[in-house]
Amino acid sequence: MFARHDLVWLGAEGWRQALAGAPAEAHAALAAWRQADWPAVVRRADADLAPGEVAIGIPLPPRAEDGRKLRVACRVAAAAIRRHQRPLPLAQAAEQSAVQSSEVLSGWRFALSELAQQAGAGRLDVRVYGSAALQVLTGQRYLSASSDI
């Protein structure tokens, strides 16, 4: 039902479970994430994951002071997920990159649009995940000039 890189939106119980498993240093950032209603990402399952649990991650943007990325790994009950979808479609990422003011996304705009058009013409379902998807979904700065896609 849930595949790696799927996007999941948590309900109230899901957030309670996520916070219970998160380090204290991440609680304020997770509260802001919840308030913004941004998705978590399905991550690789832990070996001891219980039936009915989903391993998720909330990858916070790089910190301005040192570039460190805090990736919060949690587990939640599948029933605590209120919505989920496959990773971000390339066409949506290309469209959103035209709206956002990121210089990195701006530099990729033409290439992303071309690739989305070619994939659509070939009936390919191309998805975006990782930093590029998170920047599009949250509007937070994840990408730099050295980022890949």
C-alpha cells in the first residue's frame, strides 16, 4: 500500500506518534511542519517494523548556519495517515518551478519542462522526490547550485 518516497499527510494521532519518536531538538520544526500541513515521506522500512506501521521521514531543510540537514525518522500507524500519494509528478514540479523564485529551480525550469513534455508524449510517469520535490512542496530552500535532480 505504501511505497518508498510516497508522500503522506498525518492526522492528529499520526503527529502524536511522530513527535513521540522524534528527538526533542526537532519538536519545534515538526510543529511548524504540521501547521503548514506539509507531507512526510515514506522511508525504507526498519527491520523491526510492526505490521500496520509505516516508516516515515520528515527531512527538514538545511540549516542556514551550517547546512546540516536534520532528517527525522519516525514510525506511525497506517491508520494515522489521513492522505497519501505517490511522489510528485515531474509535470507538477516543472509547473511549480515556474512559480517559485529559487534560482536553482529557475535554472532548471526549461529542462524540467522539456523533460515533462517528452515523458508525457512517451506516456511515461516520471516522478520527482528528494530535495527537488521538497522544495516544490514546501517552498523551503533545499536546493543549491550543486544539487542534482
